Amino acid sequence: MLTRANALTALRLLAAPALFLCLREELARAALALFVLAVVTDVLDGWVARRYGESSAWGGLFDHASDAGFVTAGLAALAFTGKVSPLLPWLIAGAFLQYALDSRALVGQPLRTSWLGRTNGIAYFVLLGIPVVQGGLGLGWPPATLVHFLGWLLVVSTAVSMGDRLRVLWRLSASGPT
């Protein structure tokens, strides 16, 4: 558990509450710095884990949990300001919990990923990054209506992803133990 890769991942998890506060208090440059830190640690932790032989099921779960915590905190702050739907942070948290439990990651099994879930995970970072970068750099584009619309698209795609995961789980459980 105490590895270089997990230390990088922990930085992202520790940055989540700070990001929430920075966005709520409109500390745009600090929020941007935390967002850049999160992206850099997200890129590096996997590379470090592979490079130093630190990959593990727990490390993978910790990485995904840190991603989910970071984007949920950031998007929750944006939901308070009306920039994204307040449903989105709740759905992200629920989708991650479903993913972790469904994958049996809590007992050391490999994480069961899906194309839509992975795409959504990237899109959460992109959606969060748009207003964070916009505010941190003082940009006027894209318009708030586009961010709000993209947020609603993610509400729908997250709900579809969760439904699909339930459908697959139901089908697997109906076919008997593996």
C-alpha cells in the first residue's frame, strides 16, 4: 500500500476537498493549480506503478476512487453554482460504488471495466476542466450554456452506463456461478 504510485494517487484524493473549497470561494487560480496537479498525478501514477512493479488490484481501486472523489468534489462545487446539474455528482458517486462492488474489487478481483464507463470517467475530468481552466485563465469561451448541456449529457450517459452494468450483472447472475 505504501508505494510511490499510491502516494501520487493520494495527492489527488487529498486535493479533492481543497478543490471543492476553491471552486465554492471562486479562487480560480488555486482551483486551476489543483486541477493540473490532479491531471499530472493521474497520468503519472499508472506509469510509476508499472515502472516500479507496484501495480495491484488495490492500487487500481485506489486510483479509480481518487478520480471519482476528485471529480465528484469539483462537480459538486460547480453544481452549487448552477454550472452543472446537481444530479451529476450523485450519479458519479453511485456509478463508482456500483463499479467497485460489481467488479468485486474490494476482495482483490480485477476491476470489470466498460467502454462507456471509461469514456464517462474521462468526460468527467473534461467537464470539470472546462470551467476550471476558463476561470483560472480568464477565458470567455465556451459559454456556460454549453457546459450545462454537456453536464446533462453526462447525467444521461452515466445513468445509461449504470443501467448497462446492472443488466450485465443480472445476466451473469442468471447464468449461475462462475
